[in-house]
Amino acid sequence: MGITESTPTIQRGLTIATVRGMLLFVGTAIVARSVLGDDVDLFGGTRTAVMVIAALLTCDAVGTTTALWRIGRQTPTTLGWPSAHLGRDVVVGVAGFGVCVGWLALVMLAVGGTAAIHEVIDSIAAYSPSQRVCFVAIGVLGGAVAEESLYRGYLQPALVGKLGVIGGIVVTSLVFSLLHFNFNPVSVVAKFLLGCTYGVVAWRTGSLTAPAVTHALVWVVIGAA
């Protein structure tokens, strides 16, 4: 059955984002912990952890896209999928990833100096193959599909229409950061800067392919470090 498309609204975007963020928080903080136990690292790469993450992210991707379809009244095309300039958008997405790496390096330098950067690099180098599989799933299902469709495909255009380009990108990135429900100041700042990068990439290309590539690469390459 088709839908009657409508212009994205801030109220609907914030509602979907808030409910999605709360459900994901409950899934990772409560459901996953009840299955894995408090002492097991969710990103540790065990078979059970990978299965739990895959199940949560599948529900996230399906639930978010369904909400954008049924409540937001959007189709993949109106959200920004697929790209009409795939090659260009992939290149821009990779460049956006480079900007994200720069932002994260600056945050690490501000927090712990070069020692913090070396610690992150060592953590990345130590990832197991199963952890890499986990981060690919998070980057694709959670980052590229669910979050880019929701934040840069729906909420950002609604906010840009009210606040202008800069205001729309900034407020979307702030919501994106806060609705991860990790209120550690370093995490909030880092996610805000990443969100701004995704937002600029989406605005400049007019599609979701480029920010999806950027977002996915952040998880695939950097992971949970």
C-alpha cells in the first residue's frame, strides 16, 4: 500500500527520534545486559554479543524506517535514497570520514594529549575479526540506515526549513548527540561534531549516500574506541 507523502515536521521528527533513542537505550542497557550479564562487554565480539547486537540493530533499522514511512509519511526517495550521483557521493563520504577522524583526534588531544590518541590507535589495532563484524553491522544498520534516514533524511530538512541551514544542522546534531543517552561531556561533544559533519555532507550532496558512507566508515574503522 502506498502512502500520501507529507513535508517533514519537527514535531514528528523529534517524536520518532526520542522514541527510537529510548528504545535503543533500553535494548542495550537493559535487555542486552540481561542476556550477556553485567560483566560482558557488548562490543567484545563473543558469538552471543554479536547475535544480540544484530537482533537489536535489525529491529532498529526496521522500526525506524517503518516509523518514517507510517508516521513521517516518507518514502526512501523523499528521504534521499538512492543517490543520483553514486560515485561522487561515495568520494564525498570518504572525505567526510577524514574530517571526522580530524575532529576525534582534536577531542582526544584536548582530553588526554597524544597519549589518548595512541591508546585509541592501539584499541583499534587490537579488534578481533568478530568485533569488526559487529562494527560493520552497527555502521550499516544503525548508522547508515536508521540514523541517517531519521536525522539527516527527515529531522534535518524540517529544522533547516525553520532555522536555516546552519541552525538546522547544529540543532539536528545536538539532538543526535543527546539521544544516544551517553551524557559524558567528551561523548556528547564528539558525537555533536560527528553529527555536524554528517549534516554538512548530507546538505552539500542532497542525498543520504554520502553521510551514510561517512557514518558507516566511522564505525567500521574506529569502532567503539
